[in-house]
Amino acid sequence: MTLDHIVGQVVPVSILRRALSTKSIGHAYLFSGPEGVGKETVARAVAHELAEQGGPLSAIHVLGGEETIKREEIIVLRREAALAPAGHSIWILLDAHRLTPEASNALLKTLEEPPEGTYFFLTTTQIHSLLPTILSRCQHLPFRRIPEGDIALWLAKRTDSSVEDVKIQSIAKLAHGSLGRAWAYWEGSLLEEREAVVAKLMEVPKLCYPRVLGLSQSWPEDRKKITGELQLLLEWHRDLLIVKNGAELPLYNPGYKRELEEISAFYTNQDLIMIMEQIIESGKAIAGNGRIRFYLGYLLLLMKKGALT
């Protein structure tokens, strides 16, 4: 994968391509933005080109995973970077918000005085979680959500389908600017999982309170997965608000328009807006290690309470 293959990130790609062509690449970059918009892909593409410029002794190192990045790992990084042979030493830190405070301070020392020929590329979806001193030592390139049209074209080309295909168009909208999510929808079971979540939401206004609370037990306690499913809850209630007010806006769930019309009658506009606000706040709390079952149960009860049944 080269920078020529990157979709929808014209500004950061242009900046990096220019820096590479003039051999004026900075020693540290921070790529921030939502998941699946190309941050890691771009970091690897630039790293590959830098390695070629540095010659056969260049090396690319990647710190990934889902656990925290500890101080000991950064100490090893600093030692290896300082002892790097001739050539470029390139380090990619995926999800840099996983750095512990001690690891951040250790990394800061290297960013302040990087060894010659050493380059760092940090990615994050949570820029606010990084130390301001880390931010100040990196060139920050924000990555935006990719337009639906670009995603549809990319997906159609990759699957040898028509860009007008209903499934292509639907996935491009549901992807929320993420190629990664678009591809997961295409090749995996996300569409089926989405329908299962919608089926639960349609039950909420009609069930008694104990059964509504019981629905929260049907969600797996998977913090990463629940973040995506909270987005589905938000989209569903946005659609209810649109249908209730007859707004001429595209729906996230166009196949459920009849059900949306029926269920929207159970709610006031104020109730729907309040529920959407609480979904957003619950997402922040869960991302901050809040209890998944507690917040899901609270949201579902709130949805039941808002319904006029």
C-alpha cells in the first residue's frame, strides 16, 4: 500500500507526499481521527517509503495491541532507537492514547531529542487523552471521516460491483466515514447484527419495565463492540425524530420506515432529543471504563419511560 492508494484523506496525504519528495519529513507525527479512516494505513505507507529512502539497513517497528503501552516498552524503544544501525529507524505507535503516564513521560524524552534518522508516527482516536507535551512535539495531522461517495466508489471497485448497488449505497452511509467499517459490513455479519439490535429497539416501547431491563443482559460486555452498537441506538432515535417531523432527510434505517412511523408516535420530540443526548453521554462513560450493563439498562429504561405506552 502506497500513499497513492489512500482514499479520502487529501490534505494529510498531500502534506506527507510533499515532505517525502523534498526529504523534509519531520521526526514525529500524530495522526488523529475516528477508527477506520486510514491513520494506520498512511503511517505504514510513509514508513515504507522512508525505509526505502534510508536503504536496506532501515527498520520499521510497530507497537500495537489493545493493552496499555507501558514505560518498559518505551525504554526498549529508546534503547533500540539510540543504537539503530545506518539507515532509518521508524516507529509506529498505534492508539497512542494507550500510553500510561509513565510511558508518555519516557517517550517525551525521545521526542525532545530524537536520534538521527529516527522517525515516529503516532495514531489515536482520543487526542484529548494525550499529554499536551506529547502533542507539542509532534506535527499533528487530523484525519477526517471519508465522504459517502468516496466510500461507495472504493467499495464498488474492490468488490467489482456497481456503485449504484443498493447494498453498496447502504453500507457507504452506515460506515460513518470509515473504510474499515464499510468493509466489515460487506464481508462480515455486521448487517445481521445491526438488524438484531434494531429488533430489540422495536420491542422496547411495548415491553414491561422488568423485560426492558432484561434486554440489557442480551448485550455482550464487549467495550469496543458496545461503542458501535450505541451508534446504532443513536441512529435509530435520529430516524424516529426525522420521521416524526416529516423531515426530508435520508434515514439510516430506510427499510424500517413503517415501523419508525408507528414507534415515533409513542415519543415527543423532547423525549427523543433527551434520549439521544443520554446515548452520547453513556458512550463517553463506557469509553471511560463505565459499567456496560448499568448504562445499557439505564438507557433502555429511559427509552421505555419516554414512550407514551
